[in-house]
Amino acid sequence: PGPSKRHCGSHVAHRVGCRVHAFRTLSLYRTKSRSRLRTKRAGDAYPRTHLLFTVQKTRVCYLVFSMAASSMRAFASTHAVGSRVASGGLTGRARTHGASPKLVVVHKPTRRGRGNFSTVRASVKADDVPEPVAMEAAAVTSAPPAAATAVAPSTPNDVSVATANIAPLGSNLSALQAQLAALSATNAALVSDLEAMAKKPEVAKTKEQEKEANRLAVIADPLAHAGLAKPIGHVDVIEPRVLAPGELLIQNTADDIKWPSPDEQPPFWERAPYPSPLKNNADDELTNAKKTDQPLHVVHVTAEMAPIAKVGGLGDVVTGLARAHLLNGHNVEVILPYYSSIEGKVDQLQHVMDFDVTKGKETEWDGVREIKLDNFSTSMYTGVIGGCNVILLKPAAKERSNIFVGGKIYGGSYNELESYLYFCRAALECLKVTNRDPNVIHVHEWQCSAVAMLYWDLYHAEGMLRNAKIMLTIHNMDNTGECRQEEFIATGVSGVEFNTLEKAMDERTIGHNPERLCLLKGAIVYSNYVTTVSPTYAKDALSGGGGFLNKTLGKVRTKFRGVLNGVDEQIWDARLDPYLPASFKPGQMQGKALCKRYLQQGLGMDVNPDKPLVVCVSRLVPQKGVDLIKHAIAHTKDQGGQFVLLGSGHSDPPFSQLASSVYKRDEDVKLLIFYSDQLSHLLYAAADFVLVPSMFEPCGLTQMIAMEYGALPIVRKTGGLADTVFDLDDDKKPYEERNGFMFEGADNGALTQCMNRAMDTFKHRRQDFSQVQERVMKTDNTWEKAGQEYVRLYRAMQGDGVRGY
């Protein structure tokens, strides 16, 4: 700017505004702790504004010292203070009297070696600025401009005398105070902006973190997060309590429930669960359960375990069976991979030790194959999952391995085959180094099949483990575990010795280059006993339903049988389920009607108790009869019913398309193409019918869970479905045993006829339908019966020979 504007107050404000703009726009951080912006001439005929601009640790502080022009001119005329004096000038301090400000005369050298200069500043603290008084309204006579050129006083006494005549601040004090207030407001805005810039951006929470936050929120306010209005008595907190035998956990009426809405966020099914009852009931169950006087030590080796490491029914079976045996007094442990996705979900987690596991890798260079064996450091942890003792294994941190690292079970970037082969060897090595020699090692599915092979040919043969017998449970013969010979070296043992027809060679690859191993076949051969999950599925496997494995199973049919799975009633129980808005049981079924209304209202459906509600909770894969499910959706709507689908899988694109087009705003059909365990509890509780039209089903838990909640299953006759569901119109069965509807064909016509019979029962025989609902809830589908059968097989194996083949 030109000289005419350099020292005026408006230009000072302009310069301050530029600095503020720079800070807001460029997030400017000064490298020096202080930067001063001031007018330097002390005798000018313009108002003075001195600004101290401080930036330190993202905070901006302003000190504004102001003097009226009249006061400055009066002081300059009296004492003839120059803007610059020769070197050797005076430094001093003078105090005014009464309401006058402190004045400071500072002498210091100029920058760039151009001599010294003196400045006169008002040393006024913010709280020392006097309020305007009546006497200050009088005009103050200004000194002539020529006085500005006078020489500064030479002694401190002269300064003291001169200051005695200084008049109080003039009538412009109010304007200066307003300016100070405006600058303070600007300062506050700058501080707020800088703090916002310094604040770390929020990172989106994972589902696990959200669940943990919800759990903590329940502790703080369980009532609100349970989605409930204040219960009778209007207490603010729902306290966990000890339930009397048969007492309902959630005794809500329609007035007690906080009814959901379709646009609720997060969705209504993610509301925190109702506080669980105190543990006295479980303690009584443990105390009153019939204990054996000959306990067995059983170790399960598995890739899944409910509720935290579960993808399908495998996890439910392992947890349910282990818990049933614990109740009977057996010593049960479960060895499980320590997936990164279950971090923070294991109770009583403790690191025990690190130990070495032999792990191999085969490489080929210039036609020469080389096998390299290493000691792979493995970490062992213990903890509790679902009330069962677990041993968790994963590569030690120093290995920097990605094995079992991923966002979900089977969801990592690691090689699954290599990882589970390593896990099988690590499980046996863990038993050896911890001096565990159980009675039974119970392995599950192809992922753990190598345990049976390694146990007999390595650990037992070399005397490292002597006591155990091996049981294999096949949950689904559709997954057999194909493995190339060189890949088996991940166990630290060459696959050559297992690649024979008598052991583990996959018959389908004979004559191929290379021939492959079948891990599930190897486990069938090496195990002392083989089970599958239902009697009908075992018969189907022997008669051709087992694919190429039916020949192997036929050779060992004397050690092969089906044992029907059970349902874990600690997880699936309409009386104690914490995810429901209201509990119910036979004889007290009012809560089921409330659950149906709750679901209808939450999903934006037509709230009508007289419309039959059909639910399908399923993986959307060909095995589950996806074409029949699609037909059932349309037919249910045509018959005046409602349909809700919950599930996902590689066959879900057609359902996603229907959900976003035909049924996007339909009040009777909701297609939810994802899976939520909490929502599945509510669907079972609300449903009148549960559809399971599987092409084949080893056992199936869905139809048994449906019965626990008073929903009648509609199933296709196959596998375990045929062992658990008996048609209401089947005269060959006693009426008391009939519990659902069944069809045999695989076409739409067979399903249509079956669904018509179910709808007719609901609409025209409502009283009979309600009675059947209560009767199916009394069906004994617990693990107690299955657990007893497994114990009988465990004991029978103890007299077997040294190996399974």
C-alpha cells in the first residue's frame, strides 16, 4: 500500500484480515512462536492499534493494545517523543495515575543495523481497560502536529512529570472496546477452526467394534438399547435376575414394546439384546446333570465353533456336542485356529507358550524338485468359547505369516489348503508338547482330516501319542478336500506315502498327471469310527449319494453310521432368547403374536396377524433348492400370505434383482440378501412356517430350530429332513408325532401342493394349527440324546486295534 495508508487503522484491520484468511485457507503454522504486526511510528496523527499475533501449538492468542489519537498527540506534544532517536537513547517506564494506562518507553536497536529507535506503548492488560465514565465525554485538546518532531525527554523524572498531565482515555474508548470484542470473536473462531483441523478424522468402526460398543451401551443403559419402553414400575435400568423354573425371560405386553420402523438406523434387529438371566440356572443344570463315573478325555479338532467362529452347521454341532458332554462330566477340549476375525471375542484368553511345528515346502527349479523343512513357530492360547475350553493355534508373530488372517472365517488372503494342513500338524504337536494324550481325538470335515493320517503314521507309530482313538464326523460329502501330492508337504510329511488307492488317492484322478489326494478319503480310511449327521444321510451315502466315496464307505460300513444332530437350547429357546421383544412357551404363546407384529412393522410389511408368514433362512446355493425358493416366494403372495427370505451365497444375484425391482416396495415380500444371526432369531419366532426345500441335506438344523419357536417346517424329503419332519396328513404316523409338511418331488408342482395344504391348515383349521405349534415346541431335539450315542461309540472304539484300517 501507499504511504498514505500504511499506518492507518483501516489498513491494520486489512492486514489482520489477510492473516486470518491465510490461516483459514492454508492452515498456516508459523515456524516461529510469535509474529508481531504493529505500527511503528509513535507520533502519527492517526489512531494506534498494536496487535500481538501468537501461534503456538495450534492456538492463536491476540493482545490488543489501543490508545486514542488525542492521548497520543497530547503525550507527544508534551514530551516531544520522536519516532527515532540516535543511539544511546533512554529506556524507561512511567506510571500514570488513576484510570490512565501504564506507559512503556522501550529503547532497542533496529533491525538490519540502521540505528536505534524508541517506541511508546500502552502497557494495558485486558482487564485494566476502564469503563467509560461521564467525565471522559469531554473533548481533549490535541497538540499541534509539529510537536511530533520534538526530542524525547532525557531523564526518567521528566517522563514522570509529563505523564501526570495525560488525560484519561477519550470518548472513542467504546469504539475500541467494540473492536476488541470483534477481534476476540474472530480469535475464538480461529481457535475452533484450528482445533477442527488438528482433530484426527473419525475412522469407520468395524462390525465387531460396533457390537462391542453396543455391549458397553447395554451396561450403561440396557433399557433403551433393548428397544423397550419402561416396564411396570417405570424403572430406568433392567437388572438381570434369577428366573424361576419355566419363567419367561421377557414378559412384555404390547404397551411395553418400543415398536420399530423400517427406516430405523441402525436397523431394529441390531438393537442390543435383553440382559441375560443370572447364571444360577446354568449352575443348577450343571449340578443336576447326570455325571458319569468314567469320564473320557475328548479333544475336538475343528475349523469352526459357534457362536464366534461359525459359517454353517459345523460350528453349531461342535459347540452343542462339546457342551452336552461337559454336562455329563467328561473332560472336553476344542482345538481351533486362532482366526484374526475372532480377536477379542474369546473369554479368559491366555497365551500359554510358543512351540515349533515342522512345516515343509516343495519347490522345483530346472526340473529338480527340492523339499525344504522348517521349524515354524506357533503360538498356543487357551480360552473359553460358548462355555467350552478351547485351545487356539496360530503362527507366532515373528513368522509374519498371513495364515488365518482375514475379516471372516474362510475369508482371508491365505491359502486355505496349506493353512489347514499346517493346522492339523500343529494340533498334534500341541498335544505332544503339553503332554496331552486323550481317549478320543474327534476330527471334523476335510479341513482336519489330515490329523487322522498323521496320527497313526507319525505320532502313534513313533510313540509320541499312544492312547487316543480317532473319530471322523462328515458334515457334508460335497466337500472332500482335494490335494496335490506336493501340497501335502505343508504338514512336514511327504504326500507320496499316502498317494495310494488303499489310503488317500482320489480315484477320479487315476491316470491324470498329477494324481491327487483326497483328504476326506484318507480320514475315512485311517479313523477308528466314521459318523455322519443323520441316519438317512448315511444310507444315501452308501447307496450312491456319497459320490465316489461310496465305494470307500462301503468297505468300512461296519464302522460307519449316522447320528442325528441336536439343537443347542442355550442358544435357541423361545423362553430365554434375548433377541426377541417378548418371550413365549407352550401355554403362554402371546409373545409369538407380538414377535410377528414386531417383524412386520419393522420391515414395513402389512401388519396383519391373519396373513400366514413363511420364512426361509438359508444359504443361497444350488444345494438349498434356490429354484424352489423362488417359486415359493411368488406362490405365497398369490395365496395371500407373506414371505421373508434371509440369506446369501453365490446363487443370490437373481434374488437381489427381485429385491430391487419386483418386490422393492412390496408389503408382503421382503428379500434380505445378507445374513444376521440376531435377525434369524426374530424370524424364527415370528414365522408361521419355515421353508427348507433342499435338494440334499445331511441333517439340517433349520427345521429343528423352527420347531423350538413354534414354526411348522415345510421341507423336501431328503437326508436329515426325513428323519425329523413328519407330515401332518401322514396317516401312517401317530398324530402326536406329526409336526410339519413334506413333499418328495423336486418340481414346482410338488412344492405348490405342499404349500397349499399348509396354507389351508392356517386359514381354515386355525385352532388345530395353534395346537400343533405348541406341540412341536415340546419335541426333544436337544443334544442330550445325540451326546449319549457318541459316548457309546467313543467307548466302543477303546477296544479297537491300533489303527483304523
